[in-house]
Amino acid sequence: MQRLINLLCVNLREVALRVLTAIASAFCLMTLCWIGWAFATPGDFFANGSSWLLPSEIGAGIVGLVLGWWTLGRWRFIAAACSAAGILYWVLVPTGWWAHPPR
């Protein structure tokens, strides 16, 4: 593994930062995708049973991984802050906040 890292002309610290930023960005985009689906839900059934929910979550995760891998400088900090906000969302926001009362 170290030989491959040397061939790529990067050090282990840089690889670790890229991996962590990629994971943080994927988590952030997947959370934003989930929130988007929640806002688009017109009733009591999340995403209205749409078959696009899972593919859009997977796509958001892949885009987040790719963008996070190539992120540099201050964008790494933004990815970390967005991930912290995502963690707060999953911890503090009650389940079912998107549901509408019966009419």
C-alpha cells in the first residue's frame, strides 16, 4: 500500500484527509437529498412510495464521494461543517416531521 501511495506522489496524511472529506461530503449530500425528499412528500407516506428515493440517495452518495475526494483548502472545512450540521439534523429533528395531518 505504501508503495502505491509513493507512486501517486502523495503522503498518507493527504490520503487520509481525502478519504475523510469524501465520506463527510457523501454524508452531507445524502442528508440534503433526504431533506429534499421530505419536503417533496405531500402526505403521510415518505417520498410517496417513489421508486426514485433509493437511486437518488445512492447517486447523491457517489457524487459526494467524488466531490469530497477532489476537495481542497477551505472546501474541506465547509464539508466538515456541513457534516456536523447533518449529524445535528439526524440527532435533533424528530422522525416524521414531514408528515401532514389528515385533512
